[in-house]
Amino acid sequence: MNDIDIVIKAQNGDDAAFSQLIKSCKEKLYKTAFAYLKDEEEALDVVSDTVYKAYMNIRKLKNPEFFSTWITRILINSAINRLKKNKRVILIDEYEKFDSFIPISSDIALEVPKSIDLYNAIDKLNVKSRSIIILKYFQDMTISEISRVLKIPEGTIKVYLQRSLKKLKVELGEELI
């Protein structure tokens, strides 16, 4: 039985089929959510919200062959909404950190893993560029798949990808990319 048949079964109310679909893509969904949110609990919450929204709306999916694209789009929207919501909230602990902030002198060199630098550099990109980088390099999606997920023409995806990579090269230095 192929994925399209499983999606059709899920659309007809087969919970086991829906569960099978989620099992096949849950790791991919978590990685994408974590790439956006950088927090395990937040990522798990977003994946959970995504699964719930997908379960409630699977009958609205017009093309069963695009299930993966559809659920990834739901996840991205949920992650972006969570980021917007979190920007409005400043936790008391964080407020106290800002209040008692002491700058580190420039002669102290801190060793930071390169992956942290990469995540921080990706965070500095705008939302579309960040989404394209995450889908291309964290999800291994093709340009056409990214185009379907983000509902942006392929040529625009290529332009954003090139610009984003240039910005990352500047931010990280050419040797890391």
C-alpha cells in the first residue's frame, strides 16, 4: 500500500492510517520545529499542535499526494505563530538577566561551537529566507518541494536561497559554509 492510499484511508476516518502517516513524518516535523524554535519543549508543543490540526482538517486536503507538503506548511505556520507569541512575552528570569548584565571584556575569548553560530546566523535571516534555508538544508527538500510548501515560485526560491547563503557566508565567514 502506497502513501497516497494511506492518506485516502485517513481522510475517510481511519485513525490507524493517520497514525501511520504521522509515524512516518514525526522526526522530520520535530527537526523542522526545532530548527525554528531552538527549544525542545516548544518544538514538541508545535509538533503536537500540528498533528492535532492535521487530524482535524485532513478531510480538507485536496491532493493526497501532497500530504507531506501540507503538514509541513501547517508546522511552519504554527512555529512562526509561536515565535511571534514568544517575542511578546519576557520572562522574569530573562528580565533579571538583562538588568544585571555585565559585558565580557574583549580579551576573553569564548569558545562557541560552530553549530550554535550557524543557528544564530540563521535566526538573523528574515522569515522567508530562514524557512527556505531550513527546508533546503535541514529537511533536504528540493526547490520544487519548497515552492509547493511555501507557495512561492521556484525562481523566487532560488533568489532567496542565493541571497540567504551570501548573508550566512558574511555572518559566519566563508570557511564554515
